[in-house]
Amino acid sequence: MQLTDKHREYWSRNLRLTAILLGIWFVVTFVVIYFARELNEIVILGFPFAFYMGAQGALIIYVLVIWYYARRMNQLDQEYGVHEGED
């Protein structure tokens, strides 16, 4: 099957979105833990920042990443005419 320019553009935007969101996931998961000692000097609501990110912050960010991906992909699907029909 030959891909049209529209298909290539859709796939390119999909990959770019995925790469950006995976970058955010990587930073939240690994970079915060790597710099935990330095980040513990920041206090939020009486808790060190690294503890807060490990206990609640990372989970909130993961849910926001999933929500944004689903929302944005639905918009892209609508824009390129590949959305699922609502029967």
C-alpha cells in the first residue's frame, strides 16, 4: 500500500507527540530520582520535593500524560479523517 503525503504527515505528528510525551515520562521517572538529594531541598506543603514526586506527583503527571495523549490523538484523528465512528 502506498502512503500518501497526508498519511506521512499524520504519522509524523503522531511520532512527534509520542516522543515528547515519552520525554516527559522519562524526566518524571528517572531524572527526578537521579537528582533526589538535590531536589529534597525544595519543600512543598511540608514534604521534600523528591518525596512528593515519588508519592503523588509522578502519578498525577502520568495520568495527565495519558489524558493529553488520548485527547490530542482524537483531535488528530478527526483532523485527518481516520477517527472511529460513533455508531
